[in-house]
Amino acid sequence: MKNLEELAERCEKEEIQYTYGVFQEPISPPHVVALETETDNFGADNIVFYRKNLIQLDLTMDYIDFDLIDKVENKILYDIYWNKTEPTYLSDEKIWQISYFFEI
């Protein structure tokens, strides 16, 4: 995966609701939200030669959906190295969330 646009295209292809940052209107799970958490660029002489963006992708579900988790991991994030959190239940919102961390 080269950029966030490609991430959006993959989510659309797999019919997973996606946004960067926050949805403009309330939306029911399941969905994914991406955020650029920081950059780790390589540069010299005030020029960036290589861009590296660290991304957090949050998968939100009403229940732990193993097929959806498999789809995210094996059809959307299949060509990048990622780490993830354990499924976390957010009791205030009554949803489950898994966060994936990777760079593009």
C-alpha cells in the first residue's frame, strides 16, 4: 500500500465503511477510521527525500466479527507490516475496537 487513497479504495472494494479522521454524520459499525499519528521522514538540506507516515486504523464493530477482522488483515493490509491491539470493549459506546498500526 502506497498511500491513504489506496487504503480508501481497498476498503471500498471490500465494502467496509471508511473515513479519515471522523465521519461527518453518525454511522453504525462496522467501520474503519484512519489517522496519521506522526511522520518519520528522511531528509537533508531542508528537503524531504523519503516520506514515512505512521497510521492508526481503528476497526469498530458491534460484536467481534472474525470474518471482518480476517478481511481487514488479509485483503486490505495484506502487503504491509502491521501490529494490532487486542479487541477492546468500549462499554460507554457498546462497541468493540481493534487498532492497527503501520506505516505507508
